[in-house]
Amino acid sequence: MIFLDTTLLVDILRKDRVAISWLNDLEEQALYTSEINVFELYTGLFRVSQGSTTKRKKRALELEQLLSRMEVLTFDRNAAIESAKILSLLMSRGEPIGTRDIMIAGVALSTGITQLVTRNIQEFQRIPGIRVDSY
């Protein structure tokens, strides 16, 4: 079970060969992301395609096709509790990270996923129980 972070998904959508190769190598694995990552992806989509309905529709279709290759997990009560534990621990260490990254890690850990693929290593490596892989 491998959790795919927004950075990898954005790079795949940008046709980055290294990111696409990573995804293809992971094809036999159970792949996951979260609705929080979907929020980040759509925020980026709307920002770069302002004023162009055609461009926005094309990019939204590409995004949905990519998301169909994995299970998209929700931010439920268990994820909220796990996220609160993470934030509390990081605050006690004086090492807080972005709220969305905490919530993404909370979703992963609450569902038993410990491997996360991202370029955002500095943030996620602070979270106990998450093994961070980059590409």
C-alpha cells in the first residue's frame, strides 16, 4: 500500500518522465491518495486555467483519469484523530508543518499506510510512522 502525495500527481500531470516512470513501476501496488490531495490538485487546476473553460475541462478530465488509477481516501474521524496526534507531537517538538500535510499523513496512517511518495521530503520526514520515498 503506497500513498501518492500531490507533488507526484502534479508531476505526472505535467508529463514528467521520472514521475510517470515511478507510477508505472508502482502499477502492481495498491495506490492511494486522499481528498485533501484532490483539493490541492483542483486548486492548482483552477489557478492555471482561469479564463479558459476548454483548458479547465481538458485538465479536469486528465486529473480524473489519473485519480481513477488509485483509491481516494476521505478525511474521516479516524484521520482527524490521527492528524491531531501528529500535530500535537510536532508542536511539542517545535517542528510544526503545514496543516494539509498533517491531514494527509493522518489519512494515510489511520488506514495503515506507512509509505508515502513525494518530493516534499522535509515536511513528511518529521512524521513518525511515515516512510518517505522520493522520485
